[in-house]
Amino acid sequence: QVQLQQSGAELAKPGSSVKISCKASGYTFTSYDISWIKQTTGQGLEYIGYINTGSGGTYYNEKFKGKATLTVDKSSSTAFMQLSSLTPEDTAVYYCARGPFDYWGQGVMVTVSS
Amino acid sequence: DIQMTQSPSLLSASVGDRVTINCKASQNINKYLNWYQQKLGEAPKLLIYNTNNLQTGIPSRFSGSGSGTDYTLTISSLQPEDFGTYFCFQHNSWPGTFGGGTKLELK
């Protein structure tokens, strides 16, 4: 069965970076893009962008350019998102989702606090 | 970006009720509209894709309809496991955007 297993919760200091992972199984990894979504109580769900898992090509929501960097390791069927220059506004749950948004990871809670 | 206005934001209903949730897009999204259910602490689960296609494994009491800018999710007879929050998502235009959510609670 299709599964997207995300890494564990992160506690980070303002100004630092975190890199979260999304390991796919149960399907051919390079057949689908991986998208990333941010969820907060205040802003709801926001689409960060996606990576073409075959070519590594990336597409970012303008709002998240410079904040998020998407990469992929085909050998391990894992997608990554690095969030940089963290501020308290980056505190959120971050999800990865398979291309058609049909399967989602369990989410990663990122907390930014000094 | 396309704005997705979802209504109502809160819906109180009883088991067995028929309920409808609406999403209105700020422009035509050509039926590229998905519906998701989310329970507390869990990832969203896809219910309906491209307006009216039932995702595999989703009960037939869920249905979707709409066109242009107006879309509806209907649950024909609420079951206890249906309570939670529902979101719409348009993927016609970049970037995809989500509705604000409808919390469906037990009356």
C-alpha cells in the first residue's frame, strides 16, 4: 500500500534551518511528484510547492521562495524539504503528499522558539 | 492566487442527517476540485477528486458536484465516523489553494 512516512517533530531556534524528510513506499517513486503543504491554525492549509521526483525540477509558491528548498534522493525514494531562516511564523505542521494529492504523510510539527 | 471560500465554517448535525458543504472559487476552476476529510492529529484524507470522482475505499454516501466556480460535497446519511473537518482544494491554477475548512460536529 502507498505510504509516505515523514520524519519526527522538530524544535528549532529562530534563524536556524531544519530539513524534514518524506519516505515513499508502495509505488514507483519517480512516477509521481511530491508536494509539500503547510498547515497552521491561523492560515489554514497552504501549498508550498512540489518536486518532480524524476528530474528533480522544483516549483515553488511565490510565498515560499527563499524559505523552502525541495530536494529528492531517488535511491532511497525520499523527498526532503529544508526550511531556512526560521521565524515563529514558520511554526506549523508540514505535510508531504503524492502528486495528485491522493496520499499524504502523517505530518511533521515544526516549532520555532527561542 | 485563486481564493476558495468554503461554507459553512461550522456545521452541527446528527447521525443520519444529509449535509452539504460548499466551496466557491474566485474564478472558474474547471472542475479541478478535491475534497478532503481531516480528523484531529491526522493527515487529510482524499474523499472526492475532480469534483465528482469517489476515491477508492470511500463510502458511497459521499458525493461531489459542481462546475465553474461553485462546488458541493454531500454526505447522504451521516455516520459517527464522519465527524471532523472538511477541506476543498483547487488544482486548476498554480498555486493550488485550499478552502478554509468546515468543522462538522455532533449536534
